[in-house]
Amino acid sequence: MGTPLAVGISDIATLPLRLGSAVRGRRVFHPVGVLAEGTLERVAPLGEGLPLESGDVIGRVSKGVGLPGAVPDVAGVAWRMPQPSAPTPWDVLLASTVRGRLLLAPAASWSGTTFSSLMPLRYKDGVWWLQARLSTPIDSPGLALEAIRSRIASTGVDFDIEQAAGTGGFLPLARLTLHTLATNSGDISFDPTVHSHPDVELMPGWLTGFRRAAYRRSRQGRDAE
């Protein structure tokens, strides 16, 4: 009956994400957040570790489930770096973890929370991890996005970005500063599975494929493709 339609397992498995996004009218993952303009300043020597470069970025601090007010939630921080010599920008997404690099966990407050890439990155035949910590004090209790929004609007917020090779310890890589609330940036769909450095890829490949399909379904559900 005509030409068979090839449908991947990841597309079938992530179809509910498209439906959920359409019903909610917003992204399934980290539906509420604060978008801001900022800068990334590399502090590690060039050539040591991942190829992040200093420059302007657009960033987002978010809550994973979108729970209201100061209620604990999975916390997220993401930023997009332009790459003039590459076909796409480079998106980095980190989420709150507990006891290591892999265990996604809710955060009770912004201060003291560790954000992890959750998946390692392959670069130059090596395996690397990224993590971040908010270095700007947030006095408000809980995980209220309004506290982040107010601090960005007043003095800005800083995140210390660190990298680790394999199972080694984390070392300073860069400082992320979000200093101006974004007002005209639209619905930016951060997606590290399609927006990456040409020489950097998420691992393992099968999980990257599933994650790529999940992000795509979420964008399609809210017409943000």
C-alpha cells in the first residue's frame, strides 16, 4: 500500500511528549524559566579540555517540572554560545544532581546546588564532564525563579563552570554571567543534541538519539520547531 513509512523507536516512545507539550502549550522539559543575556569567560588555559570560548551568550535558569514558587524542583541552567565558523550555535544544558554526575535530583535551593551535564561529552578521543555551581548568593529560601529574576535584574548572577576528564576531579573551566533579562528573544529551544561544537558529541549515541527525539517532539507540540 504505497511506500512504507520508516518510524524510529525513539519517535514512537517520545510521541507523548509532543502531545503533552501541545496540551500545555509550552515545553515539557523545564517549562518555566528566566531567560537572560550574558557572557562566558574562559578561565582555563586555551587547549586544556573542552573548547569553550569567551563571548556573549543567551542563558536560561529554569525549573524542570515547573512547580510553583519556592517549591523544590529539578533545577536547570542552559546557555547558547554563537559559533561563527560552525553551522549552528553550541547549546549546553545542565541539571541539578546529587552525589555524583549521573543522579538527577530535585534542588531545595539555588545556593549549594550542583548542576551536571548528566551525559559525558566526547572530544579529541577523550571523555569529559561539565558541572556548574551558582556563585552569587541568593538569600531567598527555596527554589523561587523570582529570586533569580530579581538578582539578574539588579546585579546579575554568576555560575562557576568546571570540567573533568573521565573519572578525574573537576577543575575550573569558565565563568557564566547572566546580567540582563531578555525581552525579545522568543521561545529559544536549547537542544545540545543538534546544537553542538563540531568536534564535541554527547555520549552514548543511543541515548543522544532518544534525547534528540524527545526535544523534537516537545518543540513540535508547541510549534517551536
